[in-house]
Amino acid sequence: MKVHHLNCGTMDSPGAAIVCHVLLVETDGGLVLVDSGFGLRDCADPSRIGVTRHLLRPRFDPEETAARQIRRMGFEIADVRHIVTTHFDIDHIGGLADFPDARIHVTAAEVAGAMTSPDRVERFRYRPAQWAHGPDIVTHDPDGESWRGFPAAKELDEIAPGIVLISLPGHSRGHACVAVDAGHRWVLHCGDAFYYRGTLDGHTPVPLSIRVSEAMVAHDSKKLRENQARLAELHERRDPDLLIVSAHDPTLLAQAVATSDVAR
């Protein structure tokens, strides 16, 4: 499978500019997105994502949306058959409405936290406007399998072999990572399991604003820290066939693009 690395939403948040790192995967059965970043509807009406926009400060550039980038690459909107989401925060699912025919894959725990039984904090966190178009949502309960030391994983065979949903709650109730077999290596998209590369390498300073934001929005801080420790161990192993990225670190995005086999 060919994996393209896209920035689908630059944010000029205080202390550090960040990105929305989205994967576009070419499979035999069509295109697959991992997360969607901000979408065209967000750009047209920023109030759609709520007051959080004043903190995140998205640029809302329509040319950064997955829909526009995919068209520039020569594909059609209908070519996107599936979107696998790490979680339902505003900067990860804003583009869902741009792909009305795609099936949306997410953990059952995340659907419970965002849609069916949110607690008080979750009711503020999520924006129902982002799924008001009535997407075809497919829920998953990753368990019973392991993937590189993570005990709760599920290969999404209905999409394509080599796409694995890995349960890593903490940032949100049903947060997950997504691993994609790109042939020459696996790409592990960690969503918001960590924000910044310094969390993994232990020596790159993490901006204070990033650390504060990460702590403030964590659904379960203890689980988040445990998962970050496991990811740091995996990073320390330096497996030559594994690339670990997060949703928001611009340096990791640039490194992924630079080392990709996909023609740019």
C-alpha cells in the first residue's frame, strides 16, 4: 500500500505551531484516510468547531483540507471509501463531511464518549455538527490480538490487510492508534497519544503550551502516561521497519514526507 503524509490543518497555537498529520492510503479497494483534519465546512464556518478555535488558532485554509489535496493528486472524492479515526476531537474529524460516501471506523468506546453517553466534560469536548451529516459509522472493539507489545489490536480486514486499529485510551475515552503496512515499513499513527517528539525521545524540549494542553484535555491522565511510556520504549528500540508519528508534531510530519517512497 502507498502511504501519503498530508497536513490537513496548520494551527498557530500559543507557543508552538502544530499540524494535523493525516495519512492517505492507496489500497486495492480504494483510498483510506487515517483521520481527516479540518474540513471545508470548518473553513467556511469556523464557529462550527466551537470556542476551542480561539486557543488552537487554525488557519482554516481550504487548500490544506484532505478534499482539496486529494483532488490535486488526481483522485476523486468518491475514491475515499474508508476513514479510520484515532478519536473524535474536532481537529481529527472536521473533514468527515467532505467524504459523504466513506465508512467511518472508530472504537465503540469513542462513540460512547462522543455520541451515545458522554459525560459532562465530553459534552463540551465534542461537536455534534461534525457528524450531523449522518455518516456511516462502523464501531470496533480492538481486543484479543497484540501488535508490537500493545495487547488490544484489531486488523481491519474489511478495509485492507495491513491496517490495524490499536486501542490506546487515555487522551480520550476510546482513543486508538492506527498502524499501516506501507511495504518497506509500518507507519504507526499515534493520533494524540503523544503530541510532541520529545515525549518519546526524552531530550527534545516539549513546549510548555503543549504539555499544558495535553494534560488539560486528557480523559485519563494515568492511562495517557502509561501509553506514552510504552511508545517511548518502542521508539527506543529503533525498529528499522517502523515509523512512529503523532497527529501534531510538524517535524515528524516533515521527516515522514522526506523518507516516504511515494513520489512527491
